Amino acid sequence: MTTILLTGSSRGIGAATRELLEARGATVIGHSTRGDGESEVAADFADPGAPAELWEEALELAGGAIDVLINNAGLFAANPLDGSDITWLDNWEDTLRINLTSAAQLSRFAVQHWLERGVEGRIVHIASRAGHRGDSPAHWHYAAAKGGMLAMHKTIARQYAAHGILSFAVTPGFTDTAMAGDYLASRGGPGLLADIPLGRVAEPEEIANIAAWLALEAPPSLTGATLDANGASYVR
């Protein structure tokens, strides 16, 4: 049985991914900022020590062995260019810590875990179209964090493939979650759909299907790949 640590599992893409993985027989250790005391471990990634605490607790719940890490947790909050210097910097650092640094910490722990045990492992990074094409003027920080996640993913794939440690990334465009819904509303709602040739945003279940396949079934030769799921709004 595959044991998976999935961050940001309480809603949206994370909740859909958890449901799908469990339906396929995987054991999922979930995570959210507050946790629920049963199926999700609490960890606030704004705290630099939280990823290490999450990893140790998850490892204990897993009986000492985690097979897959899915970095899904994220923060998407506007950071207007004309805000005060300290506010802009605080928002920048919060977003990078939650969206990138915490994922880097967990990825490091996972790679070390697999190398020490001499076993194979997989990491799936839920990044964003913004990591390729950028984002709005109020979301520099979000785009930078997701671009950094993609660079980290490629580095892990290149350096550890020979050890059977695989890295995959997914880059959704807009997805029908509360987080994206707020953004769509702030950017004009339906008018923004004109930028998506498919004519609609993705459903969380669509991204979950990709993430679950990467976690459980994708062939090793796909390591290092980034799978776009943005309705052709950004084609590489």
C-alpha cells in the first residue's frame, strides 16, 4: 500500500486529490493549517518550523515510511504594488514561505528519507501556469514562488533519478476553487474566460486526476516533466 503525505488537503484540489487517492487504495496523511485531529495534521507554513514538525508527525503516523509527497498547499493573496514598503515585503515573504520554502523543506526531508532507506519515492508539485507566464501586477510574489517550485522540481528530477526518486509537476490555470474564485471576481469574472480557449476554468477533479496518476502510476521516464492543465491559455 502506498503512503502519501498530501499538503493542503482540506479543500479544492487537495480535497479532490485525497478523495481520489483513497478511492484507489492509497493511505493519505492530510494536512491543513488547523488540522481536524483525525485525518489531517495541523501545520501553519507561515511558521518556519512547521514543515519539519509536519514531516515528523506524518512519519510517525505512517509507521516510519512515506512513499509519496504531494506539495499542494498554497497561499494566493493580492499584494498591490502601491502598498507600503513593509506591507509589500511582508506579503512577499509570507507567500514565498508558504508556497515555496515549505515545499522545499518537505521535499528535502522526503529525499533524505528515501536516500537513507535506499528506496524509491515520488514528489508531485502542484505549481501553476503563473510559474511559466507570470501573473497580475498584484501577484508577482505568487508567480515567483511557482516559478521557483518548477526550478526546484527540475533540479530534484535531474539529481536523484538514478536513485529512483522521481519528481513531477502540474501547472493548472484557473481552477474552480474558492482561492481562484476570489481572483476571478477581482479580475472581472466571466470576462477573464476570454483568455481561455477551452471557455471554462478547470474543475478540481481534473487536476486531482493528474496528480493521482503522477503519484501512483506515471512511468519513471516521465520524471522531470511538467504537465500543463490550463485550457490552452498558455501553450508551450
